[in-house]
Amino acid sequence: MIRFLRARIGGEQGAALPMVIGITVVLGLLVTTAVAYATGGFRQAAATQEWSASLAAAYAGVEDYQSRLSEDTSYVQYGNPAADFSSTSDVRLPTGTNVNAAFNTLASEPWVKVPGSDDNSFFRYEVDNSNYQSSGTIRVRATGKVGSETRTIVADLRQSGFIDFLYFTDYEIMDPSFSSASNSCVKYWWDGRSSISGNCGEIAFSGGDTIDGPVHSNDTIRICSASFLGAVTTSYRPSSGIKYNPRDSNGNYCNGQSFAIPGSPSFSPVIGMPATNSQHLRETRSDLVTDGVPRPGCLYTGPTEITLNSNGTITVYSPWTKKTQITGSPATGGSTPAMCGSLSQLRSTSGATFTMPPSNVIYVQNVPSVASDPNYWSSSSRPSGLSCVGVNGRTDENGNGNGIGYPVRYENAPSGSYGCRNGDLFVKGTVNGQATLSAEHYVYVTGDIVYRDDQEDVLGLVGNDAIWVWNPTTGSNRYYDNTLLGGYNRRIDAAILSVGHTFAVQNPSIGSGRGTLTVNGAIAQKFRGIVRSGSGGYVKNYVYDVRLKYVAPPKFLSPVTTTYGVNVWIEVEPAFEASGAAR
């Protein structure tokens, strides 16, 4: 028995060691796997953090470019022409103190550190300004880098401005130039006008007005029995209570106001109006092709009539015009490119018909009084065959007559309406394309202005002074029907801006009602204009063109203080490796 036990023990000698080694190997593998898993998880977590942070760095790049644009609206001209993203753009690198490393594109060039971050978060960006002239939109491709991760976003930026509102007004009073209001009234109600005795000509939203779009006033708005279907903002900020004045235009308290958005009106800072629309004159200079005006527009001089044709052409009659593009400021030279019409045809009564300059500005200026100006006419001279009279061969009772058909037969217009040497634009027709029509003096809408394609066509109408909905009358009640227009109603598809005065109906209190004035677009003005008074004028139907949230008429004017908002953004494949090399 003892020999048997010894034999068994002896036979198992050496078996424990392999077992111990095997268990040790298994445990080692388990430990290694656990360590590897933990290490991999740590690396994955770190990579996830870098991946997320790199997107934030890309956003920081867009914000950096936005801030530069807000400080300097001409910054749109800068970018890196060597960047693939800028291949269709007209950009150049800033120099001197304006050098910006964010435009770098090579692996050997540095990135820009995200402000306030550690030394591991960076960005760079590229600019596409090819659509800026036509739509006011700038596209930015920004890449963020954190550690070994990069992510890229593309953002569309557009100026915040007057076209963000269906209805924008600087002062909620009638224009002192066309009313009995005193010039002392030209201050905001919340900034002292409320203490002025007498009538400053405040105009109220009332009479069942419906405003279907965003509204802003720098002033205190009078609201009585009107409905606002969009956001309403004002620069009036009382310590408590409502942010509007519940009175009608006669100063009587009233009610019946309704706001679709709770809390309206809400406060928003003053939006500064530009002093003039002279920027549009600059856009017709042919000597600035490398200094902000790569595609000059067209310039016409004196009273000018433009008919917009549905086939994409325009017909222009402008007898005072000599040069349709200029050089210098003040102008000392000029040219007559074919794109702006034949000079001989422009000065003929039938006018010149040609393709509307694509995505550009047409500007109508007063007849220059400086002899060195290429469009100068002396005070005693005028175009051959032109007499400063109306269509009936004489001036009206107020001495009006511009030689191109205004005033019409039997019309008696307000004094100063049709100056023979004024930069007045008379316009109507069907828009087929994108353009901004701008005048140094008045703009008269003499007929319907409609889009041929309401998805593609865009029009801006800018008057340095008033923009009038043309409504010729006999000027008295001598005739049973003293309104000389045939038919009723008027439609205007456009973004409208009166820089120094007002948007209004001509002779709004004379005659019987003209039907409905439909504006599909946006209206901005320094002073409130009268559209209907008593039984005359038009009932308002104003509808916001929502496309203006994303596009603007070509070279449309912006507020004094300009900001750029992001309309659309999307993440795309990274444009750069972490090394800085382009992908």
C-alpha cells in the first residue's frame, strides 16, 4: 500500500510546474488585455475630445472672420488666391499690419490659436466671395485643429441690414420736407420729441393694417387696431410697461392691437441710416477694378426712364447722359461701354434697349455743375431738341417739366416734382434678373414692377430722396375723376430704401381710392410716408419676401454699423490634415 502511494506521488512529480506556468500565462494575458483595453479606451476618449474640440475651433474661425468683416466691410476683398476654395473668387492677401495667418494654406505655415484656449486648439479659413456682388453672401470654409484631429465647416455669411425687415423706419413722423412738421421734430419720441408741443406728424399703424413680416423702428411706434404677424422691435426702452405708444395719428388713445409673437415689441438698438447713396455712384467707376469695384455698373445723368422687359432687357431713355461709366472722384473722365447702351439711342425718345447688366447697380445722378465732370452741362445748355416741359408741350401750374414726358397731360404736380436737371428715375416693368436701381434724387414707380421668376429675380430700389408711387392728378376737384391713372391697384416686387426721406404715394389725399398697394419685399425709410389719406391713395398690402433673409439685391446699401450673420452652415470633409497639408 505504501509502495503504491509512493508510486502515485512519484508518478505526479513535475505536473504542478506546468500548471503554475499555465495559470500565470492566463493571468498575464488577462492583465495585458485589461491594460490594453483601458489604454485603448483612454486613447479613444482623448481622440473623441479632440474630435469634438476641433469642431468648436472651426466655429471660432468663422467668428473671427465675422468680427473682421463687422469692423471693416471692405474685408470681403481679402483671402488667399492660392486656396482651392477661392479659385472662383477675386481675393488678395492682406499686407502690412493686416496680415492674417488664418489665410495660410501650406503645411509649413502656422495656424491661428483659438483665443483663450490652450496651445492645442487652432483654426484657419478660406473665403469664396464670388457671389458677394450678386447676393451679398460670402462663403467661408473654416478648419479647426486640436491634437491630431481636424474638422471643417462651410458657412454662408450675409450682412444684417434693412432687408431683414418688411418695414423699417428711422422716425415715426411725416417727412418735414413734405409736410407742416417742424424740423425740430426730427428726434426720437423717446429722446425728446414727446415734450414738443404741437403736431409733429406722427403716423400710426391703424385702420385694420396687417403687417405680415418683421418690423423695426428706431423710434417709438404708434399702434392702434393693427395686427403684426411677425417680430416687432423698437429702440424705445421704457423702464416698465409696453414698448409702443397706443395712440392713433390724431393723438387719441386706442386699442385693438395684436401681436402674433408674445412680448412684442421687444427692444433692439438703433440701426443707423447711411448719410447718402453715393456709394452707388462709386460702383460705376471703371478705374477701381482692382480696388473693390471689379465689375462697374452703369451711370445715367438727369431725368431717366427705365422700362424693365420680361426677356431680360431694359429700355433706357436718358437724354442728358454723356458717359455711362466714370473715373476719378470727383469724376474727371469716363467711357460709354456697350453694356450700358448706345449713347445715341439713350438720348433718343425711343431709348436704348439692351441686356440688363447682370447682378449690378444702375445709378441716376443729377446733372453735374462742375465743368471738369464728363457729364457736365452748363446752366444755359441742354441736349439738342430737349425742352423742359411736360407731355403737352408746356409746364404745369407749378412750373414742373422735365422734357421726357412729365408731367402728363392735365397733370398738376406738387412744386419741384419733375426737375429738368434732377437725377430722377422713372421705372416700371417686369424684372428678369438681379439688379439695384438707385437715384440721387427721386424714384418714381410709374407702373407695376413684378418678378418674372419669383425664385430667381431680385430688385433693389434706392432713392437718396423720396421714392414715390406715381399717382398723377389734376391737383384739384375741378374734374369729377381727377386721378389721371387708368385702372386700379399697384404691385411692387422689390427691396425699397429711401435713404434721406420717405416711401409714399404721390397725392394720397386727392381723388377716390386707387385700390390696393402690394409690396412684395421690404421697405426702409427715414420718415414714415403716407399711402392713404381720407378716400385717396391705396390700401396697404405689405408682404415680406422671405428670400431676403438669405440674399440681397446687388450692392444694396447697409446700415452704418454692419454685422454679418450665419445663414447656413454645414460640416464637410476636412480641408487640411493636422500637419497643415491640404487634403
